[in-house]
Amino acid sequence: MTGANAGRDRSGIYAAGALGFYSWNVPENRVHGDEVIAFVFGLMQRDLAEGAPIETVIRHVQEDDKKRVAKAIHTAIVTGEPYQADYRVNHPAGRTLFVSANGCCLRDAAGMPSIYAGTVTLQLEAQTEAKTEEAITGSTDPLEVHTRAALGIATKRRHALAARYLSSALNVIGK
């Protein structure tokens, strides 16, 4: 995946809500996708036109999310059930992208996994932080999930005062 535009940050083109489409020929391990998929995963469009291995496509998924995402993809392949995951991508341009992915694995006439098709949507940072926190902690209390997500953002951005207030808020709600 080389070239002058590899991993080029086109954030002016792809903002929150941008929707990308992909299909993965599972037996041949070839992923095809549009320009949004290329952007999100730091690939060249021509590489996805030719078909890139899934390992190449997901290599920039944040380490904290990679195991959970891989398990969800595997489960969808094995069971044929729909896939949904919210995760972070460490974009080669140096920023973290927050995405929501959906898909399903279709079967061939023999019942074997064949084509895995889906979408990836760019999210606002706070939306995916909250969804990721919910997936990790298992909490379904929206106040707790969003407060923890905000605490994570404040901590990451080194806003100590905001982090202190958010930690206090979590103590008040008993979480």
C-alpha cells in the first residue's frame, strides 16, 4: 500500500456521517471497498479495487478494540448473524477516527461463508467513545456511559479540571 496519496488525510472530504461500502470475498481473503473505506483504513483506492487482505484493511484498528472487533467478525462468519461494532482506527495521518461498522456474511450454495458485505460510518468522537465504553464495561446506563466517554476524552486531551469534575460526577451517580 504505497504511493503519493497513501493514507492521505482527506478530512475535509470525509466528515462525521460519511458512509463507506465494502465486500470481502472470504475464501479468497480479498476486501473491496469505496473511497471512504480506503480513507478510513489508510489504503489506496486501487488496492481495494484489486482486493486487499483483511489483515491489511484492519491493521490500523486501535489495539484496545482489535480483539473485540476480530471476535465480532469471526462470530458473524461462523453464525451468519449480522455484525455491528463501534471502534477506533489509528489513521496513518496521525488522528484517531471513530467508526461504526455493520455487515453480514453470506453463504454459498453449499452453506459455506462466501461474501461478507457491509458499511463503515465515520462517527463524531463522543458518539463512538460512549459506544465503545458501553461495549467494554457492559454498562447500559446512558449517563454513566456518556460520562465515562467524556472522562476518557478529557483525560486524553489532558484537561485535568474537566477530568476531575467528570470523576466526581461518576462518584455522585455511584459508578
